[in-house]
Amino acid sequence: MTLHKPGDKVKVVTKEGEKEGIFVNEENNSVFIKLDNGYNIGIDKKNIKKIEKVGDGKKLEITHRIKLEKKKGLPNITILHTGGTIASKVDYRTGAVFASFSPEDLIGMFPELSEIANFDSKLAASMFSEDMRFKLYSLMAKEIEKEVKKGVDGIILTHGTDTMGYSAAALAFMLEDLPIPVIIVGSQRSSDRGSSDAGVNLICAAEFIAKTDFAGVAICMHESMEDKTCAIMPPCKTRKLHTSRRDAFKVVNDTIIARINFEMSEIATRNPPASAWGKRAISEHAQEHAPPFRAAVLDNKKIEFIKKDYTRKDKNRKLKVKDEIEEKIALLKIHPNMHPDQFKSLKGYKGIVLEGTGLGHAPVGVPNDYCKINKENFKAIEELAKNSVVVMASQTLFGRVDMNVYSTGRDLLKAGVIPGEDMLPETAFVKLAWLLGNYKKEEVKELIGRNLRGEINERIMPDEFLE
């Protein structure tokens, strides 16, 4: 439709009227321009009569860089990045969101951080979290080890949310006797959105590191949809339970470690200040009816610990990194109408987690002629257990595996399947891979059912449900 360059000042004539602003880009069926108030709007091409240039172009890239000076008396925190949306901002030459990993840019986007600690920032690896590989867990562990040796007071690890739970569990097992906190932080919505959770999550993580004596690995994310509190969650008991909500992460079969209060005060303007968490791109209608922009003010006096038995900071404690991990591990979801070949395909894997039904079941019974094939399923599982470590978790998530209640469970026990207690299937998967990388097979069989990093809650009974 148009040959205008990003940065040109344009007038867009539509069926409803005219809009003037800076041309950002043209994508799919919309033209995007930046209005004088700082908002981006998308205009449907079907409604556009014409676009004309009305002024000279201008540079649209936003830079947040500021000069940083270390402040005496503040703790030193390193932010290690692995990607995800939390470090993203908007390049208004293209309208795209890109990642920035310099401490200057981070402080520019989230200026509240400068009053909490002195920050260093570095890229450990850049990826979408769904592309994560076991070797990258080892890379992250070694990068954390380097920062611990430098004497930093805490580490924030940014991570994409989709597989954050896996990485948190892996680091909890790999990093033994951590002397300082390692808080894993993500963002469900990127910082160019008005509903972004990036700033609150990052600021609360920094506040928690700076103001408490906690040591160890934990996750920091929104506790509710509102910007009121963030939860510090145990690394082996936390799962992403929603695709897009800001409070997607919940603790299963356990409680949160702590809660950080975060209060918002309103500024009566629709124009976000330069220090805000990115400019928001919204529709014409939403822009016209948008509420006043709300700037963040942290109530740093209120951090409430829910758990009392957490590990305390101690820089004299010697970190041990056990980052070996077995690659040939599988996680198989049990479902109706399974076939023996599905189990046989896992031959050669060193460890297998079955995400069973209910108390830890799989289709191995033959109650009638329709189920005759289940006998072959049983033989296949029995054969796997001869050469591999096979662990049973439950897809119900809440509650505990108990394979002694029904004959199906007892048969699987006889076949060599090991109960996974109340471990999340993902945690059992990561723990099994880590154990097989660091211990002999017989030791693994004994250790998989023992609580090592809070992954097993011995107080949860089979019939107990945690709200």
C-alpha cells in the first residue's frame, strides 16, 4: 500500500477520520503509526483511504541507556540472561520487540532497580525456552558458579516461561550448598505491553535478594493477575498452569516460600514516562479509552516468609556444582488405547518417567477381551525396567503416587516400576536425568524416592489436596 519509511511523519485518512503520527511499519493487514502521545496504533488497511507524508523522518529507535555508577552500601546482583520476553523492548524502526542485555538498558527500562542494588548483566545463552537442551543446564550452572566465585550477593536468571520449571529443578539439583540466592524470573507478557509483568517480577526478585537472608534456587513470578504481590516459589514444586495469565505459575503439593508486596500509584496521564516498562502498542479504540498510565512504587518494607525452614545466606559455604546429566531420558504420558510399541520404542533409554493416571497406573490389566493387548503393554514395561530405571509419576499433579492400593499398581511394582512419590512429572524427569549422570544405577533407584531438594513432600498424604 505504501512506500513510506519507518520514521516518516504521515497522515492516515480513514473512513472515520484522520490520524497523524510517525510511520512504524506495515504488517499483514495493518499499518502501524506512533501517535504524539507515545502510543502505537494499528489501523486496518480496509479502512484506509490514503496515506500521505506530511513531515521529515525521524529516528524511531528507543534507547534506554544511562550512565551507571555503583552506589556504596547496596548489594551486588548479577543478571544472567537466557532469553525470554523479560529483557525485551521495542525497536520502533520496525515495530519489533528485541532483547537488550546491558545493565544500562535494564536500569533504563526499570529505574526502580537502581535504588535496590548495583547490577551487572550478561548473556549466558539466547534461546526460546522450548529449545532448551540438557547441556544448557550445565552451561547455566557454570555461569552461576563464576558469579558466586566473584562474590556477588545474588543472581537473577531470566528465562522463558514455557520450560522454566524444568530449568529451575535442574539447577536446584546441580547447585549444591549454594551460599547465595539464585532467583529465576520470567515474563508472561513482553515489556512493550501495558499489561507486562516483566518489571514487577524483576523488581520483586531484586528486592527479595537485597532484603532477605534466603539462599538457594527459587522462582519469582506474579502471585495473582494484579500487580500486588509476587511469589517466591520452590524450584522443584512449581509448574506453569496457564498459557498466558500473569499468575500462570503455581506451587503443587507445597506452599510458596515468600511473598513480596508491590503497590501501584496512579499518574494521571496517558503518556508513559521515558522510564516506563516500554511503550504500549494498542488498538485505536483501546488507546482512546485507555486508563491513566500507572507507575510502579515498591513497598519494600513488607516481605512475608511463608516457609520458615529455608536455607540462609552464608558466603563461607562452598558451592559444589554437579552438572553431569544423562541425555537418554524419556517422559511418557499414559493415556487410553496405548500400544506395546509405544513402550518398546523407549528401548535403550537409561531412564523413563511414566506420567501415569491416578495413583500411578498404566494400561496393563486384562479385565475383558477388548483389553488383551494390555498384557503386551505389561511385558514391554517389565522389559524396560530390566535395563532402565522406570519411575511412576501422576498426571493428576496434586496428591501422591500410591501403587499399593489397586492391583494395577501392585503389578507395576512387581515389574520394577519405582513410585515417584508426589514429584511433578517434569521434576521426576529432570531428577532422574541428573541422578543417572552422577550416580550408579543402583544408587539412582534408591535416591529417586528420597527427598534431596524439596522435590518430595513427605507430609502430603495420598488423599490430600492442596488448594
